Amino acid sequence: MSQQCHKTEHFPALDMDDVRNVLAALGPMPRETLSAMVDYGMNDVEISRYFRISTGTVAALRQHFDNRVPQKRDCP
């Protein structure tokens, strides 16, 4: 059985107000929505302005989603 390895870095926690704002702004699939915006070439500031959420929230989400994907360099 193979094991997945994940980064162990910590990221800023989101409080419930942030979560509600994210879901209201980005919809039920925030990872995919954020990924699309990044693919369009938008940076954190542009994404935060577009969705009217804080830049810190965008940065925390991007870091969170990036940390959920196993990285080769982190695997034994």
C-alpha cells in the first residue's frame, strides 16, 4: 500500500466569517474557482478585488490548497 506525503507547513486559519465569505464569493467549489482565476493569470490582489474578499483570505486559501497536493520533493 502506498502512502501519500503532505507538506507540514502551517497556514493562517480562517474563522467562520471568512468561510462564509469565501463560500458566498467563490461558490460551492472554491478550489476550482480559485484555480481558474490563477489560470487566467490573476494574482492574489486581483482575485481579492474581483471577489471582494481580503487578500489575506485569498493567500490563505491558495496556500491551503497548495498544501493539499502531495509534492514529490516531500516524499521519502
